[in-house]
Amino acid sequence: MVPAEKGTGRVKPAVARAHRGGMWAWLFQRITAALLIVCLAIHLLFTHILNIGQLGYENVAERLAHTSLTAVDIVLLAAGIYHALNGLRMVLLDYWFTSRGRARALAVALWVVGLALMVYGTWALWPWIT
Amino acid sequence: MKGLGRRKPRELANVGAGLWKATGMWAWLLFRISGLVLVLYLIAHIIVTSTARWGGEGETFDSVMQLFEKPVFVFLDLVLVVAVLYHALNGVRIMLMDCGVSTQRHKVLFWSAMAVVVICFAIFAWVSLTYIITGKGVTR
């Protein structure tokens, strides 16, 4: 009897690999993508196209006095962090975090980083939120 | 119709050309690279803009913004715009294909998305270059 070649039993079908990130992560990645396109367009238009050369504390504070633009920034913060870190997770899952244990550790670590960034970003926006 | 007979059948078109010669593979690779660049930028952006709360009435923030409005940084912003636009429009392409749009004509959809990238980039380039050359914005 010929022993099976080492490692061959662990090869997963291509379809299973493609969906390894999970269904909800896939869905949220698309929801946040749509939010980011809309909010980023508003953010770039108001912050950078219309105010190029004018940026400063006063200029930014003037815009953040409008509730709707602060709301856009909060959406950008939350959706951006989720989309960025989940995207990073999808890349890393392909290279080193291939086992179930490592994949879970990665997810936990990224949630910690993401929540920390969210708390820090909210702190930075706090005077305009309240 | 001349030459049509010599054309390789569709299924064989890329055989032997190598995996990395297919448009879709470059689209995928650039999507990843631009994504990773944007992750780093987002974290840097959160830290930089949070200087608005680093003591004083925005003194740190103002000095940082003065630095970033120097022409060399505005030029680097344009590089960032390329990454953002490519990532956004390639993402739109992927979402459209998830919805079943243009699944039989991948390249048509891809190059249409790239045309939108070029048009949007032209707007940003116009605004940025006007600022770099004249020191003024386009609206005031």
C-alpha cells in the first residue's frame, strides 16, 4: 500500500476557499462598500475639492457644525474601519492564517484593533458630536 | 471576416499565455495592493486628523494641515486618489457582477469602470494641479 503524499488531504476545493471569510462578513463588506462610496464622495467634495488650500481647525470645525456632515464622518469612521480590517483579514487568510485557530485569533485581534480605532476616532470627533 | 477563422477559440485564448497575463488577475492584484495601501492610509488619517484634539484650540492640527497643503503632499494626494478610485470602481464592478451584470462580458465591464476612474481622476487632477500651480482653489 502506498502512503498518501503528505499534505494532499488538506487541499480544499476552490469554492470553499472563496467563501472562507464567512457569509455575514461578505455581506457587511458589500454594505460598507456602498456606504463608503456615497459618504467618501461627499467627504472628498466638501473637504478637499471645495476647500483645497483652506484646511485648518476653523475650516473643519465650520463644516462639522452641520449635523449631517458630522454624521457622514461617523459613518465613514465605522464603515471604513470595518471594511479596511475585514479586507485585511481576507488578504491575511490567504497567506498565513490558514488554520482555523489562527483565523479565529486573527479575527479577535482585528476586532480589538477596530474597536480601539472606533473609540479613538469617536473621541476625536466628540466636541462636534455633543 | 478575414482573419476571423484564424482566431483562437475563446476557451483556449489564454492557455499558455500564463496566469498573470489575464486582465482579471491584474484587476485582482491591484485591488489587493490598493486595498492594503488604503488600510494604512485610513489608520494614518484617523491619527493625523485626531490632532484636532491634542491640546490647544487646534494649534497642532493647523501646523499639520499647513504641512499637508504643501505642493508635494497635494501631489501625493493625487496618488492616493488613484488608489481610492481604482479600488472603488473595481469594487463596483465586483458588486455588479455579484448581481449578475455583464457576467458574459467581463472585460467590457472592467474597462467601463476604468473609464469612470479616468473621468473622476481628471476632476481631481484639475483641482489639485490648479492649486499646485496657482496656489488657489477652483471655487475661490
